[in-house]
Amino acid sequence: MSHARKVVIAAGVAGLLAVGGARLAGAATPHTLVASSPSQLSVTLAQARPGDRVVVGAGDYDAGLIKVGRSGTAQAPITIAAASLDQARFTGSGGLDLTGASHVVVQGFVFADGGGLTVPGDAKANRVTRNTFEGNIGGADLTVKADDTEVDHNTFENRTAAGVYLQVVGPGAHDMAQRVHVHHNYFYNHQFKGANGGESIRFGLSGRQHADAKGLIEYNLLDKADGDSEAISIKSADNVVRYNTITNSKGTLSLRHGWNTRVEGNILIGGSTGIRFFGNNHVVVNNIVEDTSGPAMEFGGGEVRDDTTNGTDHESSDHCVVAFNTLSSTDSLIWYESSKKYPPLDDTLADNILLGHGQAAAKGTGASLHFTGNILSGSSAGSLPSGAYRTVDPKLVRDAHKLLRPSAGSPAIGAATGSYPQVTLDIDQQTRPSAKDVGADQYSTSAPGRPLTTADVGPKAP
């Protein structure tokens, strides 16, 4: 037996068999079952029933995939949990096989130097929580193919090879997993140096771009997301990306494929981060992009106008609304990517604060573009047409968290010119009155929201 398998047996085999005997006799009360070796864990999981908690002792589990083979219920899931956080490690070929298992919680493990974890398409309504993924070898640390999967309070860290921290796909060639909820995770230090293939979150693929995923990606912290030009890459339709923080990263928040996604209340600070989007009918509101060295907001142009082939071409951004954002950059603030065959079409830029640092505020152009209520300061207009903005100092000040906020005398207060029923809250989730402020923040003397920190996300967060 290898040293890696020499783990302490936390419960004797006799005790385990006694528990199993009671279960076979028809006991309905949930039990705590304990295992501390790969073989014992396999036996224990085969006996688990709805509501049971399988506690896994410390050690390295490297003896191949261990089949879960059981399902809980929505009211009584089966929980498979490390006895101590980060002390039970799946390494090498070790891991869990969730095929056919639903309503299962996987909690507190380390997935290191192996194949990571996959939630197959028939393993619905499972939860992956408070685990650590240490840059596994292969395509992704965590792959989700199943509907109603919850991925929360995990850490994904220190990847140097090609591959994605978290990818969400679906069954077949073109479908997407439905209603996947990704929240309160920490994505840190993705340092793959290739040209492509190192996203922190990839939600879909080119071939799945027309599938409605109805995913929710919220309250995640991404730091040093440098493995790809996209930190969060959406390649499916009908998603919500909100209240995430991206710091010190090369990667952008990118709607690369798909339609009808809402991007709201995200904070992007430093690095070359910004927001870019392709496709139709996106709503991008209440975001702060601050101190970035790249364009703060990119309206994508495309090789195609409306994709019909599930191809990899860029699709022009059409009929999108970008409103009530606060954008600051040492580069251009707005980029209409008009060098491709199809420039942006029928897009709206409304009631944003555009705070420049000497560079022209906008470059590129589009067709049938709409503007109202924008405030520009610190830069020339560039390609913004007259009437698209007014030039005035918005009188922003940095709050305790160094975010730019309007001061009491800001001309942004109550100055929005569009009603935009899509926008009922501000970045702090405060209700906006009928007289809305320009920019991401509705002025208030109450304590504002803030960027996420490591205390808010990952396995040890509340």
C-alpha cells in the first residue's frame, strides 16, 4: 500500500457494518457514516440514504474514481464531506463519480493534480461547496453538465497549464445545463500564458451559444485572472452576471456568444479588465469599471450579424443597452469595434459617467446608435457625436473602499434623462427613485456596498 493510502481509519469496519445492517433493517433516521480509505468510502457510499452524511477522514484518495451511486432528495440530500476542511485530498486518478446521483452535496475536499470533478448531465440538483481546486491537469478543474447544479464557496487557485477553472456545458452538442448557480467562489492566480484557453469561468461554448442556460453567476471574486483575455466568458444565452468583483486581471468580463444576458452591479478594478459583449439584446447596467488600462466598455463588431451556424465568428452587438455605469480608464472609455464587416447596430449608451484620463473617450462607431444623459469628464469626446454627452465634472470622491462615488454636490444627482425600467436598483442594491442619478451609484449617505474580499468568498466564508 502506498504512503498516500495509509490513512487513519476513523470508524472500524465492524461499526460501519453495524450501521449498514440497521439501514437494511429499515431504519429511516438519517445517519452519519464515516470512512477513511478509498475502499471504505466506496462501501459507505453504497449504503447511503437520503439525509445521510458521509464523513471522509483525512488522507490522500488516489485509487481511481469512487462511484457515489446514490441520490438524496430536495429535502434530504446526501452529504459527502471531509471531516476537516482541506484535509481529504483527491489526487492522481482519485475522485468521485457522480453519474446518476442527484441531490448530493460534495463538501470540503481538495482536488489536486488529477482530473478535477465532473457533474454529469444525469446528475441533477447537486451542490459542490467549500472545496479547493488546485489547478488540475486536463481541461477544467470543475465541469458542470447537469441542471440545477449549485457551485458555491469554493477556491480555484494557482493554475499554470491550459484549461478552465470552471466550465458549464450541457448534454448533447448544443444544449446547456439549466439554472446553474455559481456564487461566492474565489478564483485566484490563473497564470497560463498561452493565447487562449485559460478562462476562470466559461459558461457555454461556441456550439452552445443559442441555448438558453438561465444561469446565475454572482458574488464571485476573481483576482489575477490572467490565463486568458476573458476572465468570465459567457457563450450561451439568457444568463445573469451580477455583483462579481474582478481585480488585477488581464481577463475581461466577456459576453462572447449568445443573446439576452444581463450584466449588473459588477466591480472591475485595475489590470486591463473591462466589459465586452457580442450578440443581441444584452443589458449592461450599474457596473463600475475603474483604473483599467484597457477600454472600459467594448461594443463588439462581428464577422456575422446574427449567427445561424453555432460558429466561432464574432457576432455584432445589436440592440444592447449600456446604462448607469461608472467607467474610468487610462485608455478609451468606450470602443465601438467597427473594423469588422458588421459594426454595432442599434445600441444605446445612456446615463453613464465617463471619467477619462486624457485619451479620447470613444473610438470606433456603429449604425443607428442612441445616446442620452451621459456625463463626460477628463477626455475629449473622440468618436462620440455631439449631443451624446455633456461635459461637466461629476465631482466623484473615493469612498473608504477607494471606489469612485458622487459627492453631495455632484451634477450626476437626479440628472438621468432616460427612464429605463430595466434599472430599478443601483450598484448597492438601493432602490432608485423616479429622478435617477447618472452612473452606477444612487447618491446616499448610508454605508455603500464594496468590492468583495477574500473574507466574503471561498470555503471559510460565512
